[in-house]
Amino acid sequence: MKKIIQQLFSLIILNNTNLLVAPSNAYPVYAQQAYANPREANGRIACANCHLAQKPVSIESPSAVLPDTVFEAVIKIPYDTNKKQLLANGQRGPLNVGAVLILPDGFKLAPSNRIPDTIKQKNKGVYISPYSAKSENILVVGPILGDKNKEIAFPILAPDPIKSKEINFLKYPIYVGANRGRGQINPNGEKSNNNPVLSNASGKINDIHQNTNGTYDISIKNSEGGIVDSKTTKGVDIIVKPGQLITKDSPLTIDPNVGGFGQVETEIVLQNSNRIIGYLVFCIAIVLCQSFLIIKKKQYERVQIAEMNF
């Protein structure tokens, strides 16, 4: 009975698993080098330190799983695929996406031999890896092309409390963070070109000069008659014009950022199969009792009818 229940659970939660297990050498490496755990004490995930804009993200996962079974957690990263982001070279290009999945202790990425070959082939080129050698329960993926990966599926192996005394049959939290597009802060703490250019002085726009490399030099005449220059990065769109009055720190360009980061959490129950068996036995007993009660009632009614006819 126990084995049948485990097989039923496996069929339900393995239906759409579609990630490969392989190393991930990408932007998450910056967080890996700076944070032993990407989730800070206040609940904030470290990715939000570079991706400043807030965007939605969601996760779909089973509410309960059995020990030593593989289940699928799907992270959804919605965004408008028609939008293009400003790349580091000043050109416009498609958005990339990335995600981090923080699982309870004991949960980890399912081994390759537990994932069907058809599912591996389905998501060929999408790689996922543990956050570190000591944090197998924290998984990262990306950056990868967003237009083909707005949904990222993680095949997860649930722990077995029988094999590990540190694991219990309890309800556990799962934390998710996901981004689309480039960040506004570089790992060295400096701003990236994915930010609006702000005026460094108050005054009147004196001149706007476009350089051969695609950047702009904007000269501002302040109240004292001096000229202050503001230089833009390549690929931005100017929103000011000569003669316009501006104040310090007001935007000179359109905000090029079209992405952002979001985080969410959910819960999962590591279910004891014996409890399920007990529940099924209880339900069957209730059904049998109800059936016997109905049969007994019918017999009593027949006796009453027979006595009345007599």
C-alpha cells in the first residue's frame, strides 16, 4: 500500500519536470562570492541589491510531498517580450532571466538518474546548480534568454526522515527570487549604464552635443554663469533640450531599465505516508459504517412494514 501511494505521488509531481543538472557559471557567482546565504536576516534576497526595480514573480509547487520522491517547482517570471533592454555595450537586446530557489534543509536538486531523458532533452541548454558545495538546498539558474524561459522548472528531491534524523515530517517554507533584465548596480558597487542620467547641477541647458561613439555631452549654465558638463552613456534617449530649465538630480535621459527583481515564498509539507494510509483506512471505515447503518435501517423498516401487515 505504501509503495503504491509513493508511485501515485511521483506520477503527479514528475509530470512536467524539465531541467538539466549542470554547473552554472553566470552572474549569480557575484552573490555566491559575497554571501554565504543569499537570503539576508531581514528576509531580503541579495539579488535585490543590484536589481532595484520590483517586478512580480510566482511559484507553483505541490503543497505536500512524500519522502524520497522527486517533485517539480516551477518559477514564473512574467514580462513583456517585446521590450528590449540596454546592454553594456549601449545596444538594445532581449532580456535575460535568472532565479534562485531556497529550499528547506535536506531538499536538493534531483540527481540526473532520477530525471527521465525525455525531460532532459526538452530543456537542453538550461542549467541549474547548487548555490555552493555547502548549500545543496539553495539552487541558482541564469542568466538565460527570457523569451524562451519565462517559466523555469526545478526538479527537487525530497529528503527521507528515516535516513536522516535531522529531517522531520513538518511544514517548511520555500523562498524564491527571480529577475528579468540587467541590474542597476554592478558588483563593485558602481552604477551600471542601466540607469537614467541625472543632472549634476541646476540651471539652463546650454548645449547638447552628440559624440561619434554615441554618447552625449550636455552643458548646463548655472545661476552663477558657469558651465557644468554632464556626460551620458551610449544608447540612452535624451529628454531635455537647449534652453530648458532643470534642477540638480533631475533626469536628463529616459530610464532605460525595463526589468526588475521579485521574491515570493510558499510552503510545502513533508508528508508521512503512514499518515496517508491511516487517513485512507479511516475514510474506508467511515464509508463502511455508513453503509452498514443504511442496511440496518432498511432491515428495520422492512420489519416494521411486516408487523403492520400482520
